[in-house]
Amino acid sequence: MKAECNVCFHHCQIAEGAVGLCKARKNENGRIVCASYGRLTALALDPIEKKPLRRFHPGSLILSAGSYGCNMKCSFCQNHSISMNGGDDTAWRFVPPRELAERADFLKQSGNIGVAFTYNEPCVGFEYVRDTARLVHEAGMKNVLVTNGCAEGWVLDELLPHIDAMNIDLKAFTEDFYERHGGSLGMVKAFIQKAAASCHVELTSLIVPGENDDLQKLQEMVSWIAGISPGIPLHVSRFFPQWKMAGREAADVGMIYRIAEMAAEQLKYVYTGNC
């Protein structure tokens, strides 16, 4: 019997024993569970600026943890080796929430301020994020979520009490772009608005030539962000050929700076990346 997953707009109808589009959520005995729970594919102590977060504890380090799976299918994905694979195709190690929280606490002596859930899409495994983040808070440390923002409001409600900062991808400002890459602009916009009302939020837009570099649409995007708060930092990041777009040209550096200059007319904090 199929069961419906309601974590994101896809609402996958998943057959018994199978996984959904994200490859992280599974139908077990008619119930949708997080198959990726505790399965970490990457763990590293990173500068907070790599998340990227520039206005949240700058100069600090954060223990960054990733699993596998994603509910979008961006053909330019920078972490496709884990985000586009499932548990059978990726090397992982089981790390229960308490072990990760204790590791984060141990690394305080190295300058660690908490845990960042990143590398793949953490919301498809929100239960692990929630359970771990609660323990990290109990240890007096911070939690960061790096996400595409394609999750239902109730999932965000589960996470927000335990998250101190987010970097959310705002990949483009057209529904057509999001549809081509397996996402929903409407869902992302709602996610950003709700998150920005509760925690520190920074946004990232990876500029891919011919995909999302229309200046008029980018101007509309910046105006929309400013309408929420001109204090929301925006990271304008340069595309480098990856995965299914390996044959493309990298984004022009001059274009990145022009977009950043345009954004700075309405936003207080604009940063360029990969330049």
C-alpha cells in the first residue's frame, strides 16, 4: 500500500519499502519514516563563513554535518555526489543525535560554536535535525540550517525552536526555473518569510548563465527581499560548471559584481562568492 509523504510540495506517493524522490524518506509498513536518520556522509569543522553566514558569529568555527538526499534536482548541484544519491549509493556512518551533540561540545576547545546541518538538504531528514539540535541547545551551543527552503510550514515549525540561523537558497525568482529544477518558488518564499520572523536568516543566489541571470527578475527578487527586511544579507555566488552542467561556462565575474551592486541599492549587506 502506498503512503503519502507531506514534508514538501511533491507529496510523494511511496510504495511499501520504497523511498521518495528525495531518497531520504521511506514507506515502512504504511508509515513514512526518515530512512536517512543518523546516517552522516560528511562531517567537518568549518569556518562559519563557508555556510555561508557573514553576520552570524563571524570568525567562528562550526561543526558541519550532512547526510544524503534532496527534494530538488538542480542540474548544477555543487554537492551532487551525496545530495543526489540514496543510502545504497553513498558511504555513510551512523551517528546518533547525542553522539553528534557530544562531538560538537568536545570541539568547543577548538573554537566550535555548534552544529550546522548542511551539504545535502537537511529538511528531508528534519527529525534528525530536530532531535540533534535540541541536544546542542542543551549544551549551550548554536544550530545552523543550510537549506533550499522547499519544505512545508509544519516542518519549519518543528525546527524553528531549535535553530539559531539559516542560510536559505533563493535560486531564482521565477516559478519556471524552480519547476525545471524540481522545486517551488512559492514554497521557498513562504519558508523565507516565516524563518526571517524567528531567527537570523541569510540568503544565497547562485548565478547560472542563461538560467537565472535576468536582471529584471533579479531586481524583483531584491525588492521582495527588501520588503521583508533590508537587513537580510544576500550572497551573490558565481556558478562554476558542475554535474550535468559540467560543459557550461562559468559565470562572468563582472556580472556577479554588477548584480551585487544592484542589490546593494536596496539591501544593507550584499556579498559576492566564488569570485
